[in-house]
Amino acid sequence: MSELSLKEIQAITELAEVLQSFIPANAHPYSKPKVDFGTVAKDVGIGNLWPGGGKLPAIQTLLEATLKTRRDKFCPLMICITKEALKYRNKKGNPITQEDMNLLNQLIVGVGFKIPELVDPNFISSLPKEKSNSSEEKKDEIVSSKISPEKIEKIRQRFLQMEKLKPQERGYEFERFLNDVFDMYGFNPRPPFRNIGEQIDGSIELDHQYYLIEAKWQTNPIIEKDLLALHGRATGHSRIGRGIFITCGNFSPDGVYAFQRLQPTSIIGFDGQDLYIIFEKCLPLADVIRLKVRKLVESGEFHYPVLKLIPEILNAKNNNMFGKNK
């Protein structure tokens, strides 16, 4: 019996989550033909490896046991599950899509296999594409269509002109500027407001999530103390709270490092270079925020530079990857 690597275990966990929507764990006693994981496992000669019980843990156990003891049956198992899912899901009016199969194939690669029948381009293209009726996607499309290059250029010029203002004027103008930007992108911004003992620079709404805003225009780098203040507000007010720290300067590397190692957070950061690139390249701000949040979740990075995100942002824009609420 071969032990599985951590990478394989992680892939199996994700694979089981995808497969649980393919076919039932236990078919109805009177259903004909009978389609469930136990029957499929039996059909490929590993019925003894199906443990029954809770669906997700049972699928994980089946996959682990197959890879450990009957690795030669893994590909036949995946093919058989897919064949049955194509029929079962079609009957239910929820057919397997190209997106379903592409994700499945990616995860199968994670355990060291590539199954010709499942990656066949002709097979993939014969499947329907996922349809989205997401109101968020429609909203993004409507908002994007209304933002002309001329509007973006005016915003960019306004951003650059703020440098010439006096420090106090600049701070207030920066807050008004951001409020106008968020309004332009359809984020339902709320202007600065005061709670007992604290001043909030505003809030926005995106994908049914609310973000507190902290905006600072200062020459000195943003330090750990500044980040902790917004983190405390975002997490102290609500367990679902998020925050965005926006500076026209930059973040202290030491401050960010100290902040990130302290505890998990729910805030992300934008610096002056991020803002300039967004306006210069007319990047969709909603996609930028979504990808920054994704980087925070995946790697714990509070400030992931927009410059490094550009390939993913353009890919997301072209493929509508983040145009819907997930």
C-alpha cells in the first residue's frame, strides 16, 4: 500500500467536493437503472472500497482507498462516474458543463493522471457552457459599459492634480475623490461617518459584501499601527466585516510583515502605484478587488500589487471569471 502525498490528499479533498454533485450517494430503492457511487465502484471492480455513510467523507475514502490499493482502477472509476453523471444530470435538467469537466480534469492532474477520454477537446466542446443569470454579472457589465475612456482619463488627471494641493486640502479631496470613483463603479459608497469614538472614511458594497474604507494621503509609509486600526474596526464591528486601506503613498514593508504575522485579517491594501495603474490601464476595479481578496485568502497577503495582478485581471475580464457573486 503506497502512502499519499500531501498534494494528493489536497487534490482528493477538492475532487470529492466536485464529484459529490455528479451522482447520488445512494440511489432510490426503486430507481432503474440504479445510479450511485456504490454501484459505480462495484461496476469497476472496487465495490468493497465504498464505505457508505456521509456522502462527502465516503467519496474521499473511496478515492483515497483506490489510489492506495487499486491505483489501476482510478481512471476507470473517473470515466464511469462521468458517464453516469452525464445521463443522471441531463435527466435532472442540470447537465454537466464544460466548466465542470475542465475543473474535474485539473483536479485529476493533481493526483498524477490525465485521462484521454475526459480531456478530449471534441468531448469537452460537446458539453454546454455554464449559463449565468447573476445580477452581479449584469450589474458589472452595465456599469462597465457606462464608464467611457474619457471618464477614466478625467479621474486619472484629477488623481494626479491632487499632488499640488496643500496637505489638509489634499486629505479631504482624496476622500471625495474615492467616493466619486466608487460611485462611478457602482459600489454604492457611503461617505465618511462617525461612530462613538471613531471616524470611518466610508464604506462600499461589492458582491453583497461590505467593506470599510480607510483613506490616507501622507508622505510617510503606512505602518503596522495604521493597519491594526482598520483591522480592529472591520473585525470588531462584525464577524463578516471587511476593509480596504487606500494610501496614495506606500506601505512600510516592515509594517506589513509585522501586521501579517500577527493574525489573520480581512482587510486588503491599495497603494498609489495600484491606483495609478488602474486608471492608466482602465482596469475593472471590481475584478481588482476580487483578485486582491482572493490573494489574501490564498496566501495571506494584505497588499498584493496590481502590477503583478494584471495578467489575471485581463484574463478575468475576457472570461467573465469574477463577474458573478461566488
